Amino acid sequence: MSKRDFSQLKEIIEINSWTRNKAGVDKNGEIFSSWLKELGFECNIYKREAIGNHLHCTSAHKEGKKLLLLGHLDTVFPPNSFEKFKEDDAWIYGPGVCDMKGGNFVALEALRTMYQEKDSIHNIDFLLVSDEETGSDDSKYLSMELASKYDYCMVFEAAGAKDEVVTARKGVGTFFVDIAGKASHAGNHYSDGADANLEASYMIQSLIALTNLEKGTTVNVGKIEGGIGANTISPHAQLTFELRYTDTIERDRVLEAVNNIIATPKVAGTTATLSGGIQRDVMQPSWEQAKFVEKINTLCNVSLPTEQRGGVSDANIVSSQGVITLDGWGPYGDGDHTINERASKESFDKRIILVTEIFGYLMENKI
């Protein structure tokens, strides 16, 4: 049974931090930055009007490797949907307890322990963004810009069931196909029309055929809209599809094929345009990443399990910029994105101890 005080985690969990609740997200960020300032961090606020502000909190920089800690301030729960904190001997329950206020708390507690031991912190910075749960459409540009300053990145999404850290995540893109046809009366002038719905049906089949499950590539047409009514040849249709992929070769193969599909409609008189794009590029394993894991195992006397995940996170963004990145440093939990979200108290303790050790070795230039 953990003896750790989770009262401050309770404080931020009970603040509604739905991505579109700017006031709540900003309040969460203000509290968290105040805790970091107590440890000597300086916090730069990237103000936003429609979403919460992003925070980049920096410690003193000295010669040696630089580490970026990465977390997000937002959750998926609108106001009055799921806002309570509760705990028992083994678990903590609440919105964001594993995704990812709990992960941010792991990083904070490790920094606090390090500060108590060393009386200062250097070469470790913390980036907290406000829009991860809606795709990081704004913050990804900031993350990419800052990434070049760092040698390593630790992302505090939830750990795996066996305390795995994440070495790979699929890339993801969302696309929209707008098909224009020509309306005509389906009874009197059937042949005069150009059926956008018919063209959409051909495109759906061609897009889905790009899926290659052996290589982990999926194309899913998740939404279809089109037409006016049963007696009218459809003058318009729209497809929404998602691409997920495990390497850049597959990304490029699919994107080239999609462009060819859009450029060559099968129904005479129809045209199509493509919009959308890649939201988060693929996070691929690397030799440098494997060496980072090996150093952690050796220095901390652990055997850190790793896993690959199909879901995406901001680890994709930083990793795609060439930074050695490991994700999954938060506590183990389950039920995330549901009202049953919970995180293991034992996992909090284990993660905080290990992350504190890693911080210490980095500050000693051993990593």
C-alpha cells in the first residue's frame, strides 16, 4: 500500500481540463507551473486565445545532454461529465489520472525528490501543451520548434500493464475527399447526371484496398456523406478517412496512391479534391533509442520492458524531429477516456523512483 500523499494530484484532477475549457486548462497549467517554479524553473507561457496556453518550463542549462519532459494539460471530459477524485488502497480514480495528469505528477514528484537531494536541477526542461487530446493541431509546431534543443525526450503518457515504456507509435493522418458531380432527375434525366455517390463508392473500395495489415498500415473510411434525395442523381459527396502507418515507406506509398485515386475518377463528369493531412508522423524505433534503454537498464539495475502502440501521442512529434524519445513514463492505468479511468498507486511509486534515478544520472552526465 502506497503511503504517498496524492492530495495535490487530487487538486488538479478536480479541475475540469477539457481541451475546449480554456479557463480550466489554464488553471491546471498555472498550478503546475507554480509547483515547478518552487524547484527553480522559469516558465515561458505561450498564450492562446481559443485553447489553453502552452507552458515551457526550463531549468538551468549546463554542459551535458539536455532532456525534455513532455506532457499535456487537457483531458477529454466536458464539464459535469466526470470530475471526481477518489481512491482506495490500490487505485486512484479520476479524469486524467493516467491520461495524463497522473503522468505529469510522476515527473513532478521525481523532480521534487531530485531537488531535495541536489538542491538544484539542471538540463531538464518540461513542456506542457494544452491540445493533445484534439490532435495537437496548434502545439505540434511549438513541439517541433523546441525539439532541436534536446538530446532526449521522456513523454509521460501511461505505462503498459507490465510497466512497459513505448518505443514506437503509428503515424496518423486524417483526410477529406470532396467529390463534385452533376445533379439531374433520376426518373426523367438519369443519363444527364454525374453521380458523385457512385464515384464515392469506387473511391471507398480503392482507399480501403491500400490497407496492409502485415505492415501495420490501415486506411479506414470512417464517414460518408452525399446526395440530395432518392430521386436526384447526387451532385456531391464527401469521404473522411484515416491513415495509420508504422514507417515512412508505407506513409509515402499510401500518400502517392491516394493522390492517384483522387486524380483519376471512374465516373465521367465527376471531379475530386483532397484536403487534410498527416497530424502526427510515425515514431519509429532506432538504434540510439535502444542504447538509451540499455543505459537506463545498466545504471538503474532494471530490465525495462518496451512495447509498440498503435495509438499516437506527442511522442510522435518530437521523435519525428530526430530526438531520442521514450514514451509511457506515467503510471499504469486503464479505463482512460471513460468514466472508469484509474491508475495504480504501486505504479506511481515505482515510476517516481525510477524516473528520479534517471534524472540524477543525466545531471551527472552518465546518460
